[in-house]
Amino acid sequence: MERVSAVERVAAAVVGATRLVVARLPARWKKTLDDRVFGAIFQVTRVTNDAYGWKAPPAGQEDR
């Protein structure tokens, strides 16, 4: 039998507790939380991906 570390036990407890709380939330609150969390993730990754210093081509000129 494989031993589970303390960190894995804490993580499992947090995930389990979160699932119990979310299961009891109204659908409207779940949607709002989902929109906020994934909106924040999108915003962070968009800023990261846009921060490479590449210049956009002038309008009307595509890469050929």
C-alpha cells in the first residue's frame, strides 16, 4: 500500500470541503464564481502571452 503524504491529505481535504460547499451553492452563485475564476485565469494568460515584445503588423498587412 502506498503512503500518502501530509500535503496530499491536506489537498484532498481542501478539495473535498470545496466540493461540499459548491454543491450547496445556488446555480447563479456557481456561474458567477466560474466566470470570475476563469475570467481571471484568461486575463493572466492573455497578458503573459501578449508580453513578448512582438510588434503587431500594420493594419491590412498579413503575414504571407
